[in-house]
Amino acid sequence: MHKPRDFVILILLIGTVFSLPVRAGIEDMASNLQKLYMWKKIASACKTKSPTELKQEWTVIETIIYAETALWEGNISAVLRSVGRTEPQIRPVFDDLTWSADVLARDALGRMSCNAADKDRAVRIMVSDPAFNDASEQVLEASKFL
């Protein structure tokens, strides 16, 4: 089982291995991805926990955030590969971010009712993400085939 200190150790290791600009970029990207992982988990839980009239909206939020996370994972993987990391070295980065995001999501869900105010907060997070436009385009294109 991962511990919160594992994530701190990961960030420290990134700091000792990469140059300052690369390290700052990866740390920002990892922080953003962790936030998206957390909100993806929250949106998934809120699909069942929310009032009936909000279930569809939570499903859309989850789908777009899923696409945003995929874009960020690709970006982070590309940066890590560009500095010589291999897939077996990259995968644990995402595992650690997912684990810590799950912990944060469980804590946040304990204080949420998945109501309209919570949905609005999730939408603000989702649309403020730099990958939102690309992710929403991907979701729109994919929905044409459904």
C-alpha cells in the first residue's frame, strides 16, 4: 500500500534527476494530473450518489475528465521518455498519482452530497484545465459513433 510520503519521495526523486525547467514542468503536470484523477473518481461516485436530475451531467463530467487525464498522461509520458525514462519507470509515476488522488477523493466525497453546487465546482475544475478543449472535442467526436 502506498503512503502519502511515497508521493513526496517521488517528487524529491524527480527533483534530483531532472534539470530545473524539466522538473518544474513535470511537477506542475503531475499536480494537475493528480487533481484530475481525484475529480474523475469524484465524478464516478457522484453518478450514483447525486440526485436523479444530475446523473447525466456527472456522467458527462466524468467522460471529459477521463479524456483530459489521457491527454495529460500522454504529455507526461512524452516528457519522461524524452529524458530517457522507460515504460517500466514511467508507470509507477501514474500509479502513485492515482493512489494519492484516490485518498483525496475519498476525503472530499465524505463532505460532498454531489448536488448542483458540487457539480458546478467540478465543471469549473474541468473547464479550467488546459486540455479541456481537446478533451471535449475528443468526447464529441466519439459520441458521434455511439
